[in-house]
Amino acid sequence: MNISMLTSLTHHYKAFVLMLLLTLLIAGSANAAVLNQNKKVLFIVSSDKSGFWLPEVVEPYFLLEQAGFKMDIASPLGGKGKASGASRLSHEQETWFLSSKLQNQLDGSIPLNEVMSNNYHAVYFAGGSGPMFDLLDNKQAQKITREIYERGGIISADCHGPAALINVKLTNGQRLIEGKNITAKANVEEGFWARSNYPFLLEDKIKQLGGIYSAGKKSKPHVVIDGRLITGQNPASAIPMAKSLIVMLGGQNKG
């Protein structure tokens, strides 16, 4: 066998291996998408007049949908709440949002008292100013969070969304965030309105209640994972937070 024949065989072998790997990758992605279709994530947004931050809903929702997951939207009162931050969406995000089912889901969100927690593998609390008022002590949100967590599900939140987590207590009486690594909106990121109207700043309260708080640079992405608790610091953290959630949900397929 001469050198040219060996070279030809080598090229064909490499091409075969590459095609095989590509086929396996596509098959694996398809199988993951099928498995993910059986998993639902509950998004909870505020009903307060101060509103929820729309990009922190749109960005995670889009990524989760692309990964094959199904989502429901719930809020304390149900129905349509006040969406803030629409101007912060990119042109592509706005175009997608206006043609997506998410818009209708936000207009007709499920009241928390109608949510069946056993339908969901994870819950996600979006930020905005609203959670600092109507999700801090919301018993229904706390019950949903506790039940999902104690059933082996994932708890996630971004920016002011962790306000919904600080008063959640497990059935053993321990606070969910106690001894947990967690992030949320940093003190340095809060402006005059927040300092004048919020009952407290999240960074201070988390530390006070026994959470292990950390923050990254101001307005830069910072995500903290502790077991099945995933939190993001600010709006810039919504996308990496969602990616972490997708990875963790995908890992459950192997369990």
C-alpha cells in the first residue's frame, strides 16, 4: 500500500469519525430536548404596582424554551402586572417577545393560590422593585418554594427576586437561605428611591438572616450556586443564571 492510499484512508477515517461524533451530538441534543419537554419551570413575578423587570423574564424564558422546557407564569394576584424595563430589551428580544406566547402568559398569569407545586421541577423569581413589597412575606410563594425544594427541585431568583426567598422556612423550621451561599441586588447598586422606599436592602437582610452573601462588580454578571439554589445579583446576571438553571435541570435527566 503506497503513501497516497494511506493518506486517502486516513482522510476517510477522519471524516467518518467526525460524522459519527456529529450524529451522536445531534442525537444527544434531541434526546435531551425530549426529556426536557417533560419538565416545567414556574416563573413567579410581582403583582405590586412597582412592577417586575421584564428583561429578567424574557431572557431566562427564551433560553429555557430553546432548551425544550415548558414554563408557566404566576403572580400573587394573577392576571396582568406592571412590566418595567421593556426599553432595555434588544430589538431581537422585543421582536421575539411580541410574537411569543410569553406575552399572553404575562397578561393572564396564574394566581399563586391556584399553583400546584408538584407540577414543577424548578421555580424562578424574577426581579424588579415589586418583589420587595408583595413577595417578601407571601405565604403562598413560600409554600410553593418549600414544596419544590423539599421534593428535590431547584430554586432560582435574580436581582430583587431573592426577596421571595429570605423568609422561606423548611419543614424542619430552618430558613432556606441560612448557611447558604447567595447573591441578590448589592447595596452599592441601590439608588435613592430604593433606599427611601424599600423596607430594607437585600444585602443587609440576607447577612442578618444567616445567608452567606457575595457580590461581584457593580452591574456586572454574578451568579451563585449552592446545591439546588441558584441566584443572580442583577439584571446582567439573568442570562448566566438561566444557563446555570438549564445545566442543573439537564443534570436531573441523569439522576
